[in-house]
Amino acid sequence: MTPRKPTLHDVAAGAGVSIAAASFALRGKTGVSDDTRDRVLAVARELGYRVNVPARSLRTARSAAVGLLLPVGTTHLPYYTDFAFGVVDAADRHGLSVILLPHRDDAAGGAPSAFVDGYIVIDASVEDVGVRALLDSGRPVVSGEHVFGAAGRASASVAIDHTGALARLLDHLYERGAQNIAAILPPDGTAWSRELAETYARWTSDRGRRHISRHISFVPTTDEVSAAVSDVLDIPGVDALVVAPSGSAPATLAAAARAGRRVGDDLLVAACVDEPAHALLSPTVTSIDLEARALGSACLDLLVEVWDAGELADPVRVAEARLIVRGSTAGRRPAV
């Protein structure tokens, strides 16, 4: 069996530094201390790490730019803008530029940009012709979350543990006394939406609870959110509501108020994607913080790893989310 070649990730782990710091040290760039540089170089020599010269030459001789493709219609949503800024943060550390790519309605033009050396996508699906064009471009593609319907085609991925995060949120609502938790979910078509739907179905089944869910658009309108919330609140006994699509919390609170429900008291409400507005709404909204900016940075760092090492032994990295408890789940008490 051919021994695995050491990667930039191995060097960074052995030296106890970030991937960006290891890359800086190996490339002789400023931004790391002499002690850090010496330690990284020593670990690289010990592991027998060698920079992938063709890949490095490809990157530096061409554009030193990365293409970023966000889901259609999401550039106004805080989660995706934070992700994009995270990509830019890491690109700046690596001396790279980031180009926000347009969406295509057909694949006739091939990849959205020929002037980049690799791509980053998030919440992507092969149902999107632009995503398919990137995967067929011959250039590395790193995805935030798995590319839905394209197992193994992306060069690498950083995936959030949505199963664990949503289970913790549902457990929190249950511990606060909620007996019938409804879910407003995005449509099938992304790895994120599939993981949320499967986790909610499994959690309710395992506890013998009612399965009450509605699916709305990935980027829903206010009216769409309001209609779905009103629909589930017409069902007797619903005492908690989890809303998944980004940007849905304000419309959810407004619809609950129109239904005569007191959020944080007789109705618990939580969101699957935290946003700055959630700390300003009344009541403030309990949310899952997916740490989008850190996710974006991790994807760019992973793309640099792909350039340096070629094929990775561990192309999928798992990131954890955290639950932020706020006023919208402050009421009720555990059932006795």
C-alpha cells in the first residue's frame, strides 16, 4: 500500500498552529513569528511534507483568485453575507482574491468564471446548473455543507453537524415543557434541508410526539412564512415552533401575535439559523448559531489545503454549532 502523503493539515496539527499560519510559514510570508515559522518548518521536514509545486504554480501563475457561489437569492441574508466575509477574511490571509460568481440559467457557458483557480460553494445542489458547471470545470471545489446529489464530486467539504444541533434545540424545547413541537422547514434539495427534516422526523418518532411540519421556500417571502405559521398554529395543542429558513423569525413572531399567542409564554419559538436581528426582536429569539463567518474561513483554508496536497485523506471536516437560548423559549416549565 502506498503511504499517505503528509498534508498541510498534518503540518499545522503537528506544529500546533492554524492551517493559515502553517501556510504563511511554509511560503515565507510575514504574519507569523520566527518561533512559529521555525516550528512549522521543523515539523514539515520531520513529516517529509512537500508543497505540491504544480498546484502552487497553477495558483500563482494564473489568477490567485477564488470563485464564490452563493445560493440563488441569498445575498441579502446575514448568514450568507457572513459566510462570504469569512471566505474573504481567509483569502486575505493567503494573499488571494475572491470573485462573487453570478448564477446561470443554463450550462451553455460552462463554469461561471474562467479567471479563478478554484471554487467555494455553500448549500449547493446539482439541481443548479451553475453548480454542475463548477464540478465539471476540472478545478477544485470546496463546499460549505455537502453538495446535494453529488457525493464525492467536490474536492472537500466543511459540514456542520445539524443533526446534533437540531436535536439539542428540540431537547431544550421539550425540557421547557413543550409537548407538540411544529417545524417550518425548507424544501428538499440541499444537504442542510434533508438533514433537518430527517432529524425532526426521527426525534418526534423516538419520543412518540406528533409530527407537525410545513415546507416553505428556501428564501421565503413574509407572506409565505406567515401563512405556514398560521396554518400550524390552527392545530390544537401546538405549543412550540421551530422555524428553519433564514430571515423567517420576524414574520414568525408577527404571525404568532396575530394568532393571539404569547411567544416565550404559551408558545415557544426558536430558529435554526441565528442572525443579528434575533437579539433585537421582542422577545429575543433562541437560535442555532452556525458561525457562518468561521465556516467561510474554514472552507477557504481547506481549498488551500487541496491546492497544496492534491487529494486529501480526510476531505470532509465537521463543524459544531452552538445553541443560543433567549427570551422566546424562556416560558413554560418541564412537565411533571
